[in-house]
Amino acid sequence: MRARTLGRSTLTVSALGLGCMGMSFSYSPMPDRSQMLALIRAAVDRGVTFFDTAEVYGPFTNEELVGEALAPHRGKVVIATKFGFKRDPRGTQRWTALDSRPENIRAVAEASLRRLKVDAIDLFYQHRVDPAVAIEDVAGAVKELIRQGKVHHFGLSEASATTIRRAHAVQRVTAVQSEYSLWTRGPEREVLPTLEELGIGFVPYSPLGKGFLTGSMDQTTTFDATDFRHILPRFTPDALKANQALVDLLRAMGARLGATPAQIALAWLLAQKPWIVPIPGTTKLNRLIENLGAVELALTADDLHAIGTAAAAIPIEGARYPESLEKLTGR
């Protein structure tokens, strides 16, 4: 496995990380926990050193899963988790509001440390920007946790370029995590140039379009009501049908290079910048192995130009989130 450094920080990780959310949250059916423990450990065996979780995934159970799976590998792996939501006081699994007040950040950090079974959180992201709390106060709270040795690195998720700059002025931002793939290219406009200027790493989540770019879906694919994709505009039958043109492009390029659509999509991302580290998620060992194969897939400049140009010419149907969730991004 090749390694990459996130921006101009000291945080070096495997070129591909593993997004663990779907192992206990958001998608359905939920996989067997023992199998997910084995999958995380199989990733370590194959050189993966970067694992992504959050308190809201489960809730809480994903951090516990990751903490248990990686306990034998302390000091050899990097675990990223997140803060910034308020749980429904009625005790349900719903997260009803944002909450990045410094006191909540401190409380989440303590709870995450226990669940992850670590002495310090390697990378602590603000999950979504909270307009009720100045980003300078958020950065200041994490700065104090870093001073105390409870956190090593500060990150932001789905933040705008302006917010990134303001946070970075208080506490160095090591990484920004946002959705980025061949069918979600918004970060290219302002965020990626800002990160390059400031020396901040970029961690694309959903680099395979929540499974769509693997080529395993078409307009006949249905989702259980408990599956997050059930409410996403891009996963309606009409949108799935319209967006197949992008998968067709990846499949055609893959056929020429002896690779799968997923490998082409990931290799394209990896080739954009040396400080980009995608975190594709999976619950299947064969998909994990397939994804890791993208690290060794060398796309030429002509390949990259052809893929990028053709993809940019394909209109993507459907917003990536419903309006209520989309308004939480890019602030």
C-alpha cells in the first residue's frame, strides 16, 4: 500500500482509507458485526491505515466497532471521528440539530475516546458547520483539546472556503472531508484551490457515489425504507437511468485498461492531487480488495483528460441530498 501525507501536515496515511459508516448505519441491510470486525482487520492486513467513523453513525455503535477492531493495532493506524450534532433528547436514534458549542465538543471528545479505546483522537472533524457557533470558537475548542493531548489533528467536513480560512487562522486544519467524485465535482471550484494554498489535505467521502459508480445499479434497483439512499434524489429510478451514462463511461475506460468502473473512478480521484485520500466504504471483502487495486492503477495524462472531459459533459440528474440536508453543506 502506498502512503500519502494530508497537505503540509505531519499526518501520513494509506493512499486509500476505509469509510466505516455503512457497517452500522445508513445503508441496509445491516451486516453482521463479527463480519465487520473481520473486514476492518482485513483492511489493516492489506495496508490500510486510515479509518473513518463518527459518533452519529449507529449512533455510537460504529465508533465502538472501529475501536474494538483496531485495538490490536494501536499506534499503527489513524482513526478519524467527528463531532457537531445534538441527539434527540427523547432517546431515539435521530439527531435533531447541530451542536458545535465548545462544551459539546469537549463532551463528544471524551465519549469518543472511550468508545474508540484510544488515548487521543488522531483526526477530529466538525461534522457540519454550525451557524450558531462562530467557527473561531470551534477551532479554539479543538485547539485546547490538542494542547491537552486528547486530539492530534483538526478537520472540517463540508465547509466552504471562507469557513476553512477562518478556522485555519485559529488552529491549523489538517484535512477537509467533503463529498467528491466524478458525479460530485463541486469542491473543484473553490475548496480544492483553497486547500492547496493553505496546505490542507482533502478526504473525499462517497468517492464511488454511494455505490452508484461501481456499476452495480440501474433504474430497476430499489432501496429499503431504512436505506439512506431511499430519500436521495439521485437514486430515484429516473435519475439512476439518466446517470447511467457516467457508469458507461467508466466501464468503457475500464475495459480498455483492464479495470472495473470503481477502480477507474478511484484512480481518477487519486490522480487529481497527491494530498487527496479517498475513503470508500464497503461491507464486502471482495469490494475492499477491488477498491485497493485502484492504488496501483496508473492513468496517463491522456486517460485523465478523456475521463474528466467526458464526465464533465454528462449532465447529472438529481440533487445529492434533499433540500433539508443540502442546506447543511457548503457553509
